[in-house]
Amino acid sequence: MTTQPHAPRRPRVSVGLPVFNGATYLQEAVTSILAQRDVDLELIVSDNGSTDETPQILASLARDEPRMHVHRSATNRGAAWNYNRTVDLATGTYFKWAAHDDVLAPCFLARCVDVLQRNPGVSLAYPRAVEIDSEGDVLGLHPPLRHADGLRPHDRAREVRLSPAPCLEGFGVVRTAQLRRTAMIGPYSASDRTLLFQLALLGRFHQVPEVLFLHRQH
């Protein structure tokens, strides 16, 4: 009898990390992603032609880490291309973009995935966030984000359009299949607001009440 090879295991969450010359904070960001608890993940890093120590740092971090996949472009092809490339390479049921200079609490992904699993009508889950400075000290707590939780798509889309929030929701967790139905990130200013508008048409937004996202200002 011939034994068929097993198909590669599909991760629950794909984390896409686009980076260009991010050496200063990159190791801390990657370490916080790989330290996520209670979730099967893959980390897709797309290096957009970095000219600093980013390639060496990534090679060192990925050497003994099978969950981490590094893809490098020889030239910088723009931020939008780099963000969307990580989505194209994703194999997980859920997806999250990560920045090279932010830090995630260990249960960020698990809390957000639990919301999406329990609520089929939710298209985007994200936690409370704080701002940190270059040294990692907390500068302030972001207020709760309450928009885009209505039952009617046009109400949710209107709330996104009117919201003054700085689009931290774009670093939440989404369903990969739904994300691929949007225009994703475009090569123009504030394209993340267009993305949130489209996600709001596909489902409700839900904010996890815990502070699990450290967004760095520097």
C-alpha cells in the first residue's frame, strides 16, 4: 500500500510584517509576535530592499524558527506593494498586519481570534492600545473605539467615514478570505481608511477590552 504524504499543516493565523530599514526595533517586534500564546501562527516578513542591518537581523531570527518566513525584494517597491505582498503569501484562516516597531502582548492574537470564531458577523477584532515612546515607556492610553458595530452595513461604513480615530484597527485581526475581497492597501495616502470602510461593509468591528497593543511613536 502506498502512503500519501501529509499536506502541510495550515496555521490558524498569518502575521504579515512588511519592513524597510527597521533595524532599531525589529527584534523586539518579531520576538513579541513569536511569543504569542495559544495560537498556531506563521510570520511572513517582507523586506522591501532594506539597506541597514534589517536583512542580517531577520536571518538570525529566522535561523531556528520554522514559523518565520522571510521574503526579500532587491529594490524598494513601495509600502503598499509590501503590505499586500504579505497577504498574497498568507496561508492562515485569519490575518494580522504587524509593524516593525510595535509590540504585542502575548495574548493579542488568541483574544482576537476567539472573538472572530465566536461571532461570524464580525469582520475585524482588535484590542485596546497604548502609545509607547522610543524607550518603550507608556505615553498614554487610546480611548475605546466604538464605531462600526451596528447591524446594518451602511451604518457601519458611515461610522468609519466619520471617525477621527488614527486607524489602529488596521493592525487588528481579520478573516483572510474577507481581506482578499477588499482593495487592501493602496498606493495613496489614507488608504487604510478605505480598507476599514470596505471591511465595515463585510461585518461588524469588535474591540477586545484589554490593552494588548503597544503602538510606538518615535
